[in-house]
Amino acid sequence: MITQTKDIDKNFLKGLKSCHFSRRIRSHYDAYKTDYDFCSFFLIKNDEQIRGIACVFNSSLVVAEFSDQSLSDDDIFELSFLVNMTKPVTVELDPLLAHKLIHHIKDDYNAIPRVEFEFKCREADPNLIVNETPRLDDVYEILQTSFPIIRQSRDLWLTDTSHRIRRGLSQSFTLSDVSSATIQYIVDDIAFVGHVATIPSERGKHHARELLYWIGDKLNADGFKVRLYARDYNVSYYTEIGFEPVNEDVVLERKNFEE
């Protein structure tokens, strides 16, 4: 049984398994609590035992299990109804569960392989001039060249990013107004980097690489692990520049979402 709830708190969510999916759910709760319709939380229960949490946030759905629980095949089947009802662009959950879920939603979703990487110190150029408080309009102009979902939802992206930055939950960086990267959350001493991009005319000049080195060195020095996800076509790039693979999974992505 899957039921929407507002009866959760930070301590309750700490009972989720330690993984990217639970950290993302906790970051959404830290940003918005249960006060907004676009950030909804659902309990996944079986025989009155709460097995997991699903969070629908704008165009994404993230699922995580509690540390002493596992979702059953029946839970996955019910989860497919939530996916069909909310129609998120992406669905993220444990890869074993994702491979089960895709069988129920394969008409509308593809399973896209990806690799989770962790940054190791690379001694960034100390003379690199990085803007740690850029205008979000400038960040958007860089990111929208690489991410259709951001280009199609400019206002949503600006509102969410500025909200998280004001609360100290996120941070954007730019290098010479040609490359940008965003820390989407820092939870359990892990900083997750999302949305790394360089404008088309400056690609191939190592701007993004130098920016990631700078961010990685800075956060490592502050005691944080720095991680990011890469799709198949970018795996060789991150391996080449010194990131180390720590995990493999899939993201379920809605077909034809750009239309």
C-alpha cells in the first residue's frame, strides 16, 4: 500500500538506507518539509510495516528503502501505479528495484545506465578564478545549453535553486562565464554535484575539468566527499580526468519527455 503523508520528520528519514536516493529525499525534505504540493512524500507499507519512502518532486520521483527493510514485488507493482499517476520525467531507486519496476512501465520509460563517481584530489590551479556567488540567470544560460529539462522549465529551476541556496543547501559555481557546476546537496558529508556544463563554443578547452578540480579540492579540504553521476557517453571523460567509479545503477527516464 502506498499512501501520501505529511507525518514525517528529519529523524524519521535518517532511518533510510545510506545511499544517494535517501540523501536526495532528505535534501528535498530539508528544503521544503511537507509544506508544498510539488514536494510530496509517500509511505510504502506492507502489513502495516513501513518499508520505504517515495518522494515526488516536480518532474522527478525518488524511492529509498528503510535500513532494515526491502520492497517486495507487490510494493514494486504498486509503485508502478504511482509512476503512471504522477508521470515523472525521471525515476531513481536501487538498481535491483529499478530493473523490476521497468517491466511494469516499459511502454513509457527507458532504463538508462549510469555510473556514480567520486572525486580524488587533483591539485587544481591555485590561480583559477571561480565565481562562488554567480547570478543564477548566468548559470541558467550555461546549463540550458546542455540540459533540455532545465531549458524547458526555467522558472522552476530558478525558483528551486535560489530557494536552496538561500537556505545554505546548495551552491552554484561558474568559471569565466563559460562553465558551471552546482552542488545539489550536502548530506552525511557527501556533496553531490549535478548539472555540469560548458557553453558549446568553449567545449574541449578543459574549463569544466578545471572547475570540477577546484570544487573537488575545496570540498575535500573541508572534509566532504564529492560525487556525481555520469551517463554512459560521459563515463570515459570522468575516468580520464581522475574521478573514480564507486557504483553503477540505472535511471528510469520517460520517453519523449522533450516533446
